[in-house]
Amino acid sequence: MNLKSGVLGGVLLVGLYGCAGQHSDVALQQASADFQKVKEDSNVLRIAPKDVIRAGESLARADRLSSYWGSGADVQHYAYLSQRYSEIARQHSEKVLNEERAAKLELERQRLQLALREAKLLSVQQQGKWLEEQIISLATTQTDRGLVMTLGDVLFDTGEAELKSSANRTVLKIVQFLQLNPKRVVRIEGYADSTGGKQENRKLSRDRAQAVANMLMDLGIDDKRIQVEGYGDEYPVEANASERGRAQNRRVEIVFSDEKGQLGAAR
């Protein structure tokens, strides 16, 4: 009876150890597979090398213990530790990679915004250059007072200071040019022919210059950027002996400052 009990106990013990050994073998194999994955992942090795080392050390210890009888629980314990370190290394790596991707996207977004701003600035500069060419093409001349644009008598009715609608296109180009060159200022000078009295001519010439200034201000140009002068029949460009000469003397001249806002001296 005692012999039978001893044999039975031995069989049960071997069965228990065998079962424990099977569990430890499965845990060891799983831990080994997990460690192999993180070990072969260059990103994990770069980002979480310490956790990979700990996973490898725990796996090696579990592997050594697997050769000892009755150490199944310890094998499972260290295999579990190895798995956890592998998982921690993988999760840490994913977190850092996501942060790196987000940082890269943000940097790319900033670069794109900078490129857009530069493109917009270039567009504005090109547009400004085009407008400047347009301004220069509108009967402008370079003088010691600066770049001068002449608005002829045809923009006003005879004896009147109100701008005709035909002047709108020209004035609009001046406005656009000044908007794209916020440091530039202008001096608007009115002139008349010799017909009429001195005071009358001076008033008419100034009123015409002021009409142009008013239109610029109505379209958004700050009045601080505009000077107005009326010179009457002074400074004729042609002799007043003919109608053609008098028509050329009835004019408004717009003097542009340089890019820094320096305006030439008034007459």
C-alpha cells in the first residue's frame, strides 16, 4: 500500500513538473520571439537601447534557468520580465517616433508657410515693379525733384478743378503703387496757363492738385503721405502764346519720393 502510494506520488510529481515545464517553455519561446522583433528593429535600438538590453538579460536568465529541474516558475518569471521590457521598448519607440513625425510635419508646415510668405512677397515685389514700370510709362520724367508724373489738362474741364472719370485709371495705378510702397510719399503740384489773374490761377492750380490728393485719400492713402502745392502760371513748360502751349501749361504734376520716403525740395 505504501509502495503504491509512493509510486502514485512520484507520477503526480513528474506530471506537475512536466506541466510546469510546458508552460515555462511556451513563455520562453514567446519572450524569445518578442525580443527578436525589438532587437531587429533599428528604431527601437536607437530609441530604447536600455530596455532592449534588459529584455535580453532577462531572457538569457530565463534560458539558463530552463535547464534546471523545478525552475519552471522562475523561467516564467524572467520570461515575463523579458516580454515586458520588449513591450516597453516597443511602446517607447512608437511614442518617440510619433513625436518625431509630428515635429517633422510641423517643421514642414512652417517651411511651407515660409515658402508661401516668400512667394507672396515675391509676387508683391514683382507687382510693385510692374506698377513702377507702369508709373514710369505714364509720361514721367526723372528730375532733380524726383520722379515726376504729369497729368495733363484733359483730365479737367476748362476752368474746373473736378477730375474727369478718365483720370480714374491713372489715379488707381498711383494708389496701387503707393500701397505696395508704403514708405514713399508724393507731392502734388498744380499749374495753370497765363490766362486769368495771378491769384485766380494759383487758386485753380491748387484746387486741381487738391482734387487729385482727395481722390488718393478716398482710395486709402494716408494724408500724411501727400503734400499739395499750387504754383499758378509759374514754371510753364511751353510758351503761352499758343493754345497748344497753354494746354501743356495747364497740368498737375505728381512728384514721387525715393524708396526711403525722401522727397526732393519743393520749387
